[in-house]
Amino acid sequence: MSSEVVVSVSNLSFKYKGSDREALRNISFEVHRGETFVIMGPNGAGKTTLCYILSGVIPNMYGGVRRGRVNVLGFDPWDQPIYETAKYVGILLQDPESQLIMPSVFAELAFGPANLGVPKDEILKRIKRVLEIVGLEGYDERHPRELSGGQKQRVALGAVLTMMPDLLVLDEPTSQLDPIGTTEVFEAIKRLKEMGITMIITSHKTEEIAYIADRVLLLYDGEVKAIGRPEDVLSNVDLLEEIGVKPPAVASYFRKINIGDSTKPPIFLEDAVKLAKKMIQEKKLVVKNVEFRNGEVERKEPIIEVKNVTFIYPTEPPVVALKNINLTIYEGEFVGIIGQNGSGKTTLAKNIVGLLKPTKGKVLFRGEDVSKYTVGELAKRIGFVLQNPDYQLFTLSCEEEIKFGLKNIGLPEEEIEARIEEALKLVGLEHLREKYPFALSFGDRRKLAVATVIAMRPEVIILDEPTTAQDYRGRYLLADLAEKIRRKYGTTIIMITHDMDLVAKYAERLIVMANGDILADGPTRKVFQMRDVLEKAFIKPPQITRFAQSLVEDGVNPEVLTVEEMLEVLSPSEE
């Protein structure tokens, strides 16, 4: 990293056209050449707005009022057309689909430099080099739609790189990816860092960002709350929790055992393990013999039975998405289903709710073949909350959205009103009952989609990727809600997710899927100890579990799932 300033922002404030509040207020910072500068903060903090201003998306695509100074590579993007800024500043958006327009990876990578008038030989050289950087050698003739989420995001990144920008702006590049896709994109970012590329990245993934950031800026409600090295900013557990950014789990653990104000909690797993071993040796930490309940709950009646189910998508060539699946879900369970994109998780859920019919085998609900029900009839019994709430919302108000399903099942008006009131209160939207659903934030639209399902009082609720595009607090909101409903009504919850911290906290039982097969099915605590299975599925246990596993030789129970449990098994000495 050099001393040359590439980006200078001074007292920047911005208000979108038609808005009565500022999205950014008095923001100031500098980015140096070769620096990896990471911006973190909860949803709504202003991260994307800042990316748009630095790359010229604002004001060229979104209008508003700006105050303060912005200098990017010697010019202000506000003052020139976006195609001029794009020669020097490359931006990668959260959703790779929105940036991929060509029929092959090769064409996608050639499109930008060809538009800049780069000679053909130079374009070919750039494509070859970029394919190596993003790890997609041999994929040049593939159509982008045939690729996984992580591969698509790397193609979108490659398309930016072939234009050879001086500055890369990556807005939440892994927010919609599964664990393997996230790893692939972060590996590509590490290679760019080694090459000295200047990068500004926004992200919610604290534990991964700790390893690649040179400096971190914390944004909250449009204002800078902290800026500095990751070791300084990401170890400030109290501030991170206050503004809604997830602290590294090991930092949270050491903050809670109070290692002293002068010592910063470690943010890296390796450093945490070294410190814990040292403190155990010095008898400052005491290992306690704690046996955890393994999640074996008293099983009631089977509610869903999947018997010898194979499902084949009738594409060309056909895709076998499920291979002879056998599975029983019991009343009142909270079950997590994990696995990479394409492992069969959502296909399994769609077979359960009747949106897809098994190619072979059958699905039973309370002993009855689900094929005997219409999709509408089954929806009363099994609620399905999709990844994207926008696919479930279509009326003119939150109240009408919930009322629609209740009227369809013929409930009396009095009962409908009571259920609307209860559902809106449960999700915290009672003050927005008259609001147009698409005027809500993404998080609130997702809550509304849940409200439409819980108002029907189904016996089973399936949550499909409830954490997509959610910040730290948003990740837990729907899971908390599901647990509340389970306790109140005895509802069975099935949660499909890539979030290992989430399943560790809520799911008693974990099902691991890969390539249409079930690799493991058992208590969450036990499944996270199955290293060979998890490696095969490209899944890592939560950081705090890996921390405990690294201390097995010191007598620590490796089956820890949360920071609170780690405090139980490894506590400060009372001396």
C-alpha cells in the first residue's frame, strides 16, 4: 500500500430525491493506492449509497442533493458521464444477474474492453489473465446461466477486471452466495489484493473481512462511527453490537471474560486459540466439565414423511435433483437443512409443499400422500416462506396481504380481523397495516411475507434462506419469530439456510445435503463434529465451535455451539 491517495471524501452528505432524511452525513475518509478498504454497517447505514457516489451511479442513475467534496483518481464522478468514470472505476453489485448480459463467459469478459476500443490482441491477453485471477479457466465458452452463484459473481468481477480499472468498488459481493461461493469470491479478492489492486468493499461478513481488510470504516445511520485497522475496529465488540454489526465470535468470547481494558480481544481464530492456551496454562482460564444436551428431543408423531423420493428436472439433459431421499420430520421440531446451492434443499421443500411432484416415491403429511391435496389446501397446513418475499406479495396494503389467504379459507370476518392484528403484532408491523407492501424495506417485506403465512396457522412453516441480504440483526429476526410461533402453537419449523451461526443457535436437528443426497441427519451438536461429512459438503461449523475444537487437547468440550456455551466450558479463574 502506497502513500498516494486514490479516493478523498470530505464532509460528504447526500439526500435522495424525494426523501426527507440524509442517507449520508458529514462522511470523511481517504483510501490509498493498493489498499483494501472495507465499509461495514447494518442495512440502511448508507454503504451502497457511498459506493454509488464513488462510482458515478449517483447522480447518473439516481438523483439527489449532495454536499461536500469527493475526489476519485483526480476527478469528481458527480461531474462526468458514467461511461467516463467506468474507464477508471469498476463497480460490482450485490446481484451478479443484473450485470451479466452476454451468451458466454468469454463474451462477458470481452464486452467492456471492446466498448472502450481496446485492440483485439490486448482483449484476449486480458481475458486469459482474468480467467486465472477469478479461477474460471476452462469456463470461457459456458453460458453464465449454467454457472453457480459464486461462479456468476466471479464472472461479473472478471467483466469489471478486463476493463483494468484503477479502483474496484465491490458492494456486498458475497451476500447472496452459499459458503463455497463466498470462499471462491474471497479467494479471488485475496489474489487481487496481492496484485496491489485498490479496492473498496462493503460486507456483513466480519470474520472473513478481518483477513483481507487493511482498514475498516463503520457506518451507522449515514455517519462514520469508527475507522481504523481491523484489529482495532473489529475488536470493539460493544460498538459493533450497539450498531448491529456481528463481532467475530472469538472477540465476543474474550470481551465477555474481560481480559482487561488494555488488551484488545483477538479477532482471528488462530490468535484466539494461542491466547486461550496461554491463559489455560497460566490458570487464568479454567476448563469445566460441561455435558450439553445433544438436541435429542422427545419425538412426537411424524408430521412429514419423505419416502424414497427421487426428483428429476425435465431439462436437456435431465437434472437429478433428489436421489432416493428418505426423511421423517416430527411434530414440534426445529430442523435446519444446510448444503451448497444445487444440493437439493429447495427442491426437497417444494416437493413437501406440493409445488413439485416426485418423479419417484411419495411425500406424506400426517400419513396422507400430499398428492391428494391441492396446493391451496396444503398451504393451509404447510406454510412456505420463499427466499424473495416479492414473489409472495401482490395486494395494496399489508392488511390486505394477510386478509387474502384468510378469506380464501372461509374464516368469519371477526376471526380474520383478530388474526391480522395478531400476525402484524408478531412481526412488528402493526403500525404499517395500511402501507403499500412494496413501499416497505426488504426486511419489512420479508416480515410481511411471514405474517401472511403465520396468520393461516399452519402446522409446519418452511423458511427458505431467511438470511439472504440481511444484516446481523435481520438474520435473527425471522428465526426468533419462528421460535416464538413454535412455542406458542407447537408449529414445526424447517429452516433452509447457509448461516451456520443461525442453525447452531436455533435448530435442534441438522440435515446436511449435497448433490441431491442426505449426507448427515442428527442433533446439530453432533453433526457439527462430523468433519469428513462437513468437508464433503464444503461447510464449516461456526467460528466458536472451531475455537472449541482447537482446544480439545486442553480438555475443552468441542461440542460448543454458541459464545454463551463457550463461557460455560472455559471460564475465568475465580482467584
